[in-house]
Amino acid sequence: MPHKIYPKRQARIYESMATIREFSLTEAMALLARTPATLDALLRGLPDIWVRNNEGRTQEGSHTWSPFDVVGHLIVGERTDWMPRARIILQYGEARPFDPFDRLAQVKESQGKSPDQLLDEFARLRRDNLAALHALDLHPEDLARRGTHPELGAVTLSQLLATWAVHDLTHLHQVSRVMAHQYRDAVGPWSAYLGVLKCAGHSDP
């Protein structure tokens, strides 16, 4: 029986939409509220290969992050980034720059903790922060207020809150990519069809 030849897959081309999506606090909070449960469902109780392993070292020689590291990083953000910066904007405007964010603080802060402890801590902090955000009773004129990022310059409160939501999505994407990396060889030739194994990474927070 002759071997059947399948046509090569053609790359899909998507045309970007010209419309600009405006920020919605309600929409952003709905997403932010779901991230802890999403990570909990994905990571709790898994073997260490899925939670503790990373993608090796970068070209510069530094360690990449494991899902455990990502959850620790999100915890640091809940403590020192999103709501503290929102309060700085509302209280000081552009007069006081944000405190610099230590994106590697989790290396020390997560030591001695289990993945389940980190998941519980993240869920508690996120719940408290969303309650505090709701209590601010923000109006459109509040969302337009500006603060000063130490590297990016002037930013608005709505941009900060939108970044909080997309930052979650960035790291959910990262977690799935790192987990897929663990079976990069085990999948054999199917790697040609698995886009997550070809992802070049993501931007720093």
C-alpha cells in the first residue's frame, strides 16, 4: 500500500483588528479574581517535575523561573507593586515616583515554603487587594490620574491596573510554557505541531 503523503501545514495569518479596547475596571477585576484559582487548579499537588523545574539557564547564565518561582513573584507583586503604586498615584500624583520593584525578591522570600503555602498566600493577598481596590470606589477621573514610574515616566492609574491584569496573563503563559518544556524531548516528532515549545519567551514584568 503506498504511503500517504500529507500536505504541509500552512501558517495562519491573522489580521489585527483596528479597534482599540478601552480599559474596564470591572473586566480587569473579573480576570484578576480568577488567577489564584487558575494556578491552584493547575499546580496544587503536582509532582515536583511540573512545579519546581525550570527551562535551564539563559544565555547570560542566570537561572530561568519555575512555576514555583512565578507564584512567589506574583506574591511579591501583591505586596509591593500594584496596590501600593495605586495608592501613591491617588495620594501624590506625579510628585512621588514609585518605589523600584525587585523582580527577584521571591528567590529569598520563598525559601523554606511549599508550593501549596505559596498558592494559599497568593490567594489571600489577591483577595485582600481586590477588596481594597473595590473600596477605593474609583471613578473615571481617578483612573486618568497620573503617577511616575522610575523607568517609564508618566503612567496613568488605568494603565497600572490594566498592566496588573496582563501581567497575570503573561505569567500564566510562562507557567504553561515552562511546564511544556519538561516534555520537550518526550513528545518526539510531535514537537513540530506544538507551538508552546517554540515560544521565545515573554517580557520582564
